[in-house]
Amino acid sequence: MKRYVIIAGAALAALVLLALRPQGGRAGAAAPWTREQAISATVALAHEFGIETANWEFLITVEPQDDWMDMRTRHPDSALLKAFSGTRYRVLARSPDGNSTVTAELDGTGRPLRWRPRLRGDLPAAAQLSREGVLARFAPADAAKFQPVTEAGEDGKRRGRRSRREEQETSSGETARWEWRDPKVDGLRAELSATFYKGKLEEVSLHHDVPRSVRRNASVPGAKWKEVLGGIGVFFQVCAVTGSVIFVLISLTDRRDHLRLALWVSGAVALFYMGCLLLGGRQGYLSVNWDQSDFDTTSNKVGFLFGLFVTRPLALAFPLAAGFLLIREGQIESWLSILWLTVRRKLIPAAGRELAGGVLMSAPLAVLPMLVCAALPMTGVRLEAARPGILMDTSPAMGVLVQFPVLCYHLLCVFAVMLPLLWRPSPRLKWRLGLLFLAGPLLCLARFSPVSGNGYISIAVVAVMFAAWVKVYRAFGLLGLMACLLGLYTLYDLSALIAFPAGRAWPIAQLLLVWGVPLVGGFVIAARPAPSNVEELADEISRRNDPPPGSAPRSERERLLTEFAVAREAQQGMLPDRPPSIPGFSLFASCVPAREVGGDLFDFLEMPRGCWAMCVADVSGKGVPAALYMTLTKGMLAAEQAMATGILDLACAVNRQLLLAGKRRTFVTLAMGLLDPERRVLEVLRAGHNPILWWRAADGESHYVQPKGIGLGLAGDRIFSKSIECQELALADGDLVVFYSDGLTEAMNPRQEQYGEDRLQLVVARAAGLDAPELAQAILDDVEVFKAGADPHDDLTLVVLRCLPAGEAAA
């Protein structure tokens, strides 16, 4: 252990020296703002518009824009790129009573990018600002470069759609827009929009994002490879998680001991989050990625708390429980300390050694990316390991601890699931190790990238880090690996605070405590005497996980039927329990697989600005392969949901991931709608799926909506984006929209006749006055009557949306 202490000491000294370099190792980047600077700039802007912010609360997040920084490096003579720093500071100021808020977004140069007050009462008289005044205040040095824009052409249509969404958040009033197009970089522009209400400035927004077409043409070296490999890593992660869930659930039929581990881990993580929220208050919410713009939205609070106390704990519990079932003799030693801690509630001396060793090993690993950035400045590589908002965090220690369970997730998928599964003596050991060392770095690349600016170097750094993590795991076990990861991210944040230390003594001390307490505690625990029965648990686990061969207590058919029943229950559990409650609308959904498991799915996704996406998808094929791709598709929809700007962007992103994962050997058809409840507009698309049935109550008749589009996973971005189109449906009182899979219209009776689309129209016409659940049941009953007892031909999925008349409540 003395050797590790010497190595860690030298690494810490190197870390301090590297962090004290100009700009903390980020060549060409301006020094980031501190929390005090962001608050001061927001207060000054509020006072300028007559808003007094004394005793207000401030929540701040930071969003680095690496694409912008990369563009600045490649186009140093662009005035538009020079005008912005590439870092966006988002500030939410709240009055003590919570009735007034001010949202401001600021550039690192001090330029305001967004201004939106929400005050109790009218806006102050100081908000009286002309159009020329808006340009002078929000684009003082570049006012002459911003030109007025009109709602015309393709760009005008896009802006028109966006302006309608913005009008949902703002009172109806006059909107003015200007744009600045860069003559040197085709497609690059900044847009300034201002909304006035009764002559007063209600909202200003200055957008300067890099368009996708420009980003594609000016990507950093190796960015495409990094994106592709990261996508494959996401696929491996989905496979690991899905396999863990199914394996744990199937194992419930034979044993229950792994449940103790899963329940203890999930409960401990949930209690830990509860303590952070109680101690941190609103700042604690912000530390766990609360969306500050929706801080007081009840529905978002419920979803946030569900994810915090259910999803995140289970995301750690399932991989650990699966690994507990998979480990065999030769690997149990690496798990022994964490099993004693979670199963027996005791800390053995080996746990102290692993804790201390893992923390010590985090120091040289933290220095590695900093050395790469210092040694290769000409490549444009930048250090991105520290959290972007570390200088804004009032409690950086809490920020590290709260994020730690999420940061462990990708490593647990590798070392708690894949490694015990693949690294075991067998004739195929070399093949298994090859798969492990291929999938492991790719999975880590999808979630961990300490450097940016050069894709090739970033891939190489992650590969070296993964090899080092394997060494840590072999030397200090799973507990030591998790301690190493905690120390690693703590030192990354610490390096950022050391680089810009003004007024940061207490935050630096907090991070030193987070790094030092496990180290000192590990040495103390290691000095304890070891209990006499340490090896008993290892022998017990070995007997349970690798029992001697013998006759099975049940027949193979009984075992398969039991496993399929559990798998079907798990698959059905992945679908939403109930549709969301949307004022003014009634929803119902149902999925009936033709076999034990199926390839159909439906889902409801909460989208920005109060909109909801609903979809029905059908994977090509049937049975277990289709079920696996169904699970993968659902995971992709959930993963891309937060980053998508609309259903077209979401469909393109899922198509890209499926193309990488399926390699054109399978495809998915999809029908999706984006419901805007305020405007009563449903935007629909169809990727090779069945037509969408629209019953118009005013006309008393229905027709099929068939926007063009090909299936997901069949073609690349360019062909897919050209083939897909969206269509808007203006819904009125009593209108019905039915999404369905081909298992409905292709259902057959004993005479081999298909149910067909005409029968569906007839039953909808007969039951059009019913609510969504009753109408869906009428359709399902009619299909059953038509089949006359014939076996199901395909999975049947149905989603019904009804637009309620004014004053009518959903059933």
C-alpha cells in the first residue's frame, strides 16, 4: 500500500501544477464565470428593467457549447463566432414568496441571451422599450449586423411554428425578429426575437446555435467515429440492462437471495437522495439535474421524484443483483467486501484496503487526461472532465455525491454484468475476453469522455482509462473500483476550483473531505481484526451460483414456460401503466402479444412546452428476437426524448441508433403523434406503419391519414429524413384518432379472411360517441367476434385519442 500512497502523492502534485496553468488547461478559452458574477449580471439586468431582486433566490446552471468552440477554432476570422463565448449561463431568480420569477441566460462575454420576467402584477415602466432599444441593449456592438426578418419561405415557416409554441408561454402581443447571417460560414446565423405586450418588453431571446448542417461539415477530427462508437456503446448498455432485468426476474422462480442485495442497494440510494434533498433544499434539487424552468410544475415534480427514488436506485440494484447471480469461483474475491457490506451489513478489513486503494488510484487516473491536454495542445484537445457548473455550485461536495450513483451506472454494466458473464474459464475464453475488451470501452465512451476537441484522442483516452479500471478491479475489487470513480470525479471538480480559486476556499475544502474521508476511513477499517468466518460467505455464494450437476427438479418444458411467463410480465411492465392525464382529452392504450412475448409497443413521452408524444411501433418478426428489439426501441425512445426538439427529430435519432444496432437486419415501423393540448393540434408522422384513422365528429365520417415515410433502421440519415414527412391534424370537439398495429387489421377468422380497415371504420362510426377506453374495448370486442376463436396472427396494439367537448371530463 505504501507504493500506492507514493504514486498518489506524486499524482496530486502534478494535478495541482497542471490545474494552475493558464485557463486551467483550456487553451484559448476565457476564464469561466463564478456564481457571484452570474448573479451580479442578472441583478444588474433586472434593475435596468425596474425589477427589485433584494433577498431573491438564485439557481444557476451552465451549458458549455463545444460545437461553438470548435467552430471558433476553425473559423477565427468569423465576427459572429467571436461575438459569443460558447458558454451559456442560465439563471432563475425567484422572489421570497415564489410569485415572481426572472429567467435570464447570459453569455460568458456578459451579453444577455434571454430575458423573461414573470411578475405578480404588471411589468414596470422601465420595461417600456422600443425595437431600436432592444437592438441597442441586447446587441450593442452588432446592432447594424442584425437585419429584420419576415415570416416567409422555409425559414419563415420554421420560425412560425416556433413562435406559436413560444406564444403559449407568453401573453399575446407583438413579436419582432432580427437575424445576423455570417457571410463566411454558410448556414451559421444568430437570431434575436423580442415580444412586446402593451408596449412593454415581455421576453427577449437571442439564439446562436450551430445548425446541424454546419456542424456536420465542420466536425472535429474523429467526431464521426466517436459518435458511431458511442452509439454502439449505448446499444451494449441497453443489452446489459435489459439482460440484467430479465435475468433477475427469471431467477425469482429458483431463488430469492439476490433480492436482499437489490433491495438494500436501492433503499440505501433512495435514502441517500432523500438526505441530499433535505439538506440541500432547492439547491439540492438543482444538484440532481432539476429542470429549473419547470421548478414548480407538479407533473414534472412527480416525474422527477419518481426517477430519483425509483429509477436511479433500481438502475444500480439490477446490475448488482445480476452480477451477484453470475459470479463464479475466482471472481467472488473481487465482490466479497461489497457483499459483506450489503448482505451481512458488516465492513471487513478487506473493504478498508479496497476503499483506500481505490481512492489512491484515482489520483493518477485524474492526471492522465490533464497530461494529454498539456502535451498535445496543437490537436485542439480540451479537458472536459469537471462538471460545467462547478463554479456555480454552493455545495460542490453534494454535487459530486448526488451524481455518483449515476456515474457508477456504466461501470456497473461492464464490471457487474458483462465481466462476470464473459470472464470465466471455458474453451471460448479468448473470444469472450475479446468481446469484453471491445464492448467495455465502447460502453464507457457512451457515458464518459474526459477530453473533447479531438475524437481520436478522446477514444484513445477512454480506452486507456478502461484498461486502468480493469487493473483497479483486479487489485481492489468492485468496492475499490467504485471508490476510484468517486475519487476521480472529485479530483476533476477539484482541479477546476484550483484553476479559478477566487473565494473558493470552502468548496475546495469540501471536495478534499469527499476525497480524503474514504481514504482515511479505509485505513482505519483495514486495521481492524478480520472475523474468523470471512470465507464462509464466499463458499456459500459459490455453492449457490455453481451447484454440482444433478437432475433438474422440473421438466425442461415447465422451466421454459415459467421463464416465458416471467419474461412476458417483465415486458408488459415496461409499457406505461396508464396513459397520461391531459386536460381536454381522453386516452387509452392496449397491447396484446400473439405469443408469450411480442414485438409491438406503445409509449407516451412528455415533450417540451406541455406537449405529449404518443406512438405505436411494430418490430419486424415475432417472438423473442422481436421482443428484444422492442425493448431496445423503447430504451432508445426514452434516451433520445430529452434531446429531441420534436417527433421528426426523435424519429431520425431512433432511426440512426437502430441502423447502428440492427445493421439493416431488422426494422421497426412507427406511427407517432405530437399533441399540443392548448392549440388542439396533433402533428403525426408514419415511418412505414399502418395509416392513422381520424374520425371527424363535425362531418360524421372518418378517413385514413397517410403521411409518407419508410421504416426505422432501413436507411441512413439523408434518405430517411427526405422520405419522412409530418402532417398536422386540427382537432375539434368529439374527434377521434386511432393508432394501431397490423395485428388489428390483419386479424384472421377461421376462413382466412382479414379484419381489414373498412371494418375498423365501421366500428369506430358506431361507437364514436363513447369515451376512449370504451371505444377501444368496442374495437377489441369486434375483432374477437370476427376471429371466432381463431389463434392470433400477430401482436395487436391500439392507442385511442378522443378530443373532449368543452366541459366534459375524461372517464
